[in-house]
Amino acid sequence: MKLYDTPLAPNPRRVRWFMAEKGIDDVEVVTLNLMEGQHKTPSYIRKAGLPNVPMLELDDGTCITESVAICRYLESRYPEPNLFGRTPEETAVIEMWTRRAEMLVATPMMIGVRHTHPMMGRLEQQNPEVGQYNLQAGLKALKVLDRRLADSEWLAGDRLTIADIVAFVGLDFGRLIKVTPPQELENVCRWAEAMKARPAAAAGMPQKAA
């Protein structure tokens, strides 16, 4: 298998983090430089269908994009530690919080950074008003996570799951523009520190671009 990866971008970081949590080290990683448009070449788009990163290319030529879909596939091949749920009930709760993390926090934060960070102007037709609106929406939605984390160490249950990875990586992308969780959200801040302290967090961090 080959994982087409890129530094800095949050969606590839989710997959790197997920692989590190599971100790997956037998997947070849191919680093693409987005600033050079390596994700837009005809050969890449022919495989991926869209100029999206990450992409997992299987040994039979099947190509999977979308970070959570890649993680689901890897979970099926490397089932432990379990990050998607063991029972129907647990799986449904994890899916619910993953969707909430994606829609309420991760997506707005990613849009916010893409539309306000100067470097992103090479990849995005930026609109600062769109960026600021989404940043505020993402930060506001952290109150939902804070309420949940008042009663639970992790977002979706008694252990780290894909929901925590999606939420934290999206939130932490804001560090590129010096956006951090409000200190009054004590539960989110406690959880964020716990995420940073995990050994897999280092593997999930962007590496130096090629």
C-alpha cells in the first residue's frame, strides 16, 4: 500500500496520527508538494478522481481518498487498538461524535485558516470575511465539546477514538494563525493537552516539506 501524504494539511495529519496510534509502519508514504501542484497532475487525478490528499493506493490498484474512509479501511486491516467501535451502540456513538467534530469544529477551522493565512493564498482564492466567519463558528462550537468533555475524558467514550483525532487535528490547525481554544473552556483545554501528550501526536505533526 502507498499513502500519498503532504505536510501541514490537517486531513493527511489525521491519517498519520491514526496510523501511529495503531503502530502501522508497513505502508509506504509518498509525500506530495501541494505548492508545486503535485496533487493536480493528470496521473494523480486519474487515480484519486479529485486533487485531494491524502490518498491510499492499495496493492490491487484501488485508490481511496477522504481521510476518515482511509482510516476505516485501515481499521479493518489493523483492528487493534479499536478506534471506530466494537459494538453497534459504541460504533454509532463514535460516528455521531466524529460527524459533530467534523462539521462543527474541524471544517470551519480548516476553512478559516485557508482563507486567512497568507501562505494559503497560493492554493485558495481567499475571502477574509469567509475565513473570519468560519473561525468564529468553529470556536463557538467548542462549547458543545466542552459540555461533553465535562462528563467524559474523551469525546466518544472511555478511550481515544477517531472522533478525538478529527476534532483535535482540526482545532490544532488553527495554531498556524495563532488561534487556540479559549481558556474558559477548561474541559476542552484539558483534553487538548492530553491529545498533545500522546506519543502518536508527534507522528501526526507535519514533517518538513520536500
